[in-house]
Amino acid sequence: MSETSAAFGQLRVGPFADRAGKIEVDRIADDFGMSKTQLASTIGLAREALYKSSRSRSPKIQMRLREMLEIVERISGWAGGRQQAMSRDLAQPIPAVRGRTAAAPGQEGRAPGVRDYLDHVALGGFA
């Protein structure tokens, strides 16, 4: 595992996690000024997935939320902040992932491809 990939594993989710370490949907939605429906769409889930606490705490949804936060954290420095990363850069097509946006592979459960691409760019590679 590269140093940059290791950094993804050390994501600081503190502001978004409860005492048990589960990422809380309401905290993310509030921080980014999104509705739960918008957040669900961003990570490729039905809106109902984030409205029930029992579903939003499932391993699959927690993984999707964590992947989204990892990607946002990685690109926030380039975008000028987390808000900008969420609103603009997650919607920009990335040639290295067949023109999909950074959000699309996460929606499809393929966030590792986006992370690899971001690691490549961070190390000075071309887009």
C-alpha cells in the first residue's frame, strides 16, 4: 500500500461520527448544506437508505459514506475547501475513469479507482 493510499485509511471522520464511530448522515448533510436525498443521490443510493437510522448504519452505507468523505478530503485542498470539492469537483469528468465523475465510481461502488487516480495526480502524474 502506498503512503497516499494509507492516508485514505486514516480519514478523520471525527466531526461526522458518533461515539461508536459510526458516520452520521445528518452531520454530513448539515455540513455540506445538502438534504439527505441529495446526499443519497451523490453516493448512489435510494433516498430511503439514509432516512432510517438502522439502514444508514449498515456496513454498506457506512462504507459509501466513508468513501465519499475520503474523496472529498483528498480533493478539498485542490478545490479550495470541502464545500467546493463536494459541489464542483465531484461533478467534473475524469478521463482516467472513462469520463466519469469522482462521484460516479463511488455510486457504483468503485471508489478505489478514483482513489488510485487521485494518488497518481497527487504524486505528479498527468490526468
